[in-house]
Amino acid sequence: MKTWRLELALAVVISAVLASAQTATPDEAQTLESQGKLPEAAEVWRTITHQHPNDAAAYASLGVVLSRLQKYPEAASAYREAIKLDPRSDRAYSNRSAAYKKLGRNEQAITDESEAIKLDPSEPTYFDNRGLSYAEEGDYDRAIIDYNEAIRISPRANFLTNRGNAYQAKGDLSRAITDYDRAIQLNPAFADAYNNRGAAFRGKGDLDRAIDDYQAALRVNPRLETAAENLAAVQALRKRAMK
């Protein structure tokens, strides 16, 4: 009798453990994400993928959390599984592209972003992302082509600023400033646009306007270290010029 009761008790415990394991849900994972508990959220998503190995969305969500944890190789693997299960997922290709970019695998990043564009050519961020990858490769002409398309679909301050950066890298400071002007008109609180326009004015030798822009960038974002460094450098240049 005692043996029977012991076996029954063990069966109850095992059943409870199995039931607990089966309670992992997307809602639970998303709640943990919203609470900033990313490692715990990742474990829940992993459990879901084990329970539902054909759930492409679960693998994609796991990839997002792993990317936020800066575990880019694991994130890329999760996106790979998501793509195997759902080859039409443009978002999975784009997210894997971002992971590859963090790993310094720019060629693969461009390939994946190109696939995302094929699947959804109406999404401007895909063009912008590929443009950024081309810019990192030093291919500013192809970057500008992609930024043009992103801006055509949806003119946004960050797209315009990215194109301005490409023009500035090519030495076309006037076009760069025009793009930064438009970016600031669209979003007067976009510190990067002020900072980068300041760099363009500095390149033109207009130190006063450069200083104004760096100061504006710091008013918008006092923690923007590059703006503070640029401001100090230009103020020192102006002091030397006045001697």
C-alpha cells in the first residue's frame, strides 16, 4: 500500500511539473519583456519553441529578445529557424540582417535586407537599413539610392539625416546641409541632425553656425557626447583663429 501511495505521489508531482512546463505562453514572455526581464523572457520563448517547433513567430520573437540581450549569433540562429518555417517573413529577414550587421557580416546583412525588400518593397525602413550597410562599406552612391527610396515612401528625419551623412561623406556639404535642414523641420528634437549639420558647417569653415548647431544638439540631448566633443573642438579652433 505504501509503495502504491509513493508511486501515486510521484505521478502527481511529475504531472504537476509537466503541466507547469506546458503553461509557457506568448503572453507570459511578452509580460516579462515589458518588465525588462529579458533573460527570463528568452527562456520562455525557448520553451515555446520546444513545445511548438513549427511556430515561426515564436522563433522570431526569441530572436528579437536575444538581439536585445546582444546575443547576436543566437539571435541569427533563431531568425534562421523562423525563416525556414516562414520563408515569406520579410520582418525575420530584416531582423536577421540587423543581427548580421552587429556581427560585422555586412555582406550577409545586405543580402537579407534585399530579400526583405523583395517581400515588401513598401517598407521604407528596409531601404534605410540597406543604405546604412552600403554606407558602412563605403558605397555611398548605392546608399543614397536606398535612402532616396526610403524618403520617397516616407520622408522621416532619420532617413534624411542618413542621406545627409552619405552626402557629407562624399564631400557634398551643401546637399548634406539641405537634408539636415529638412530633417530638423520634420523633427526639431532630433539631436543627431543638429550635430551632423554642425559638422557640415565646420567643413565649410562656418564655425559660428557649427557652434550654434552643436549647442542646439546638446539642448535637445545633453548626453550626446559627440556633440559636446565637437563643440569643444570648434570653440578651441575659433579661439586660435581669433589670436
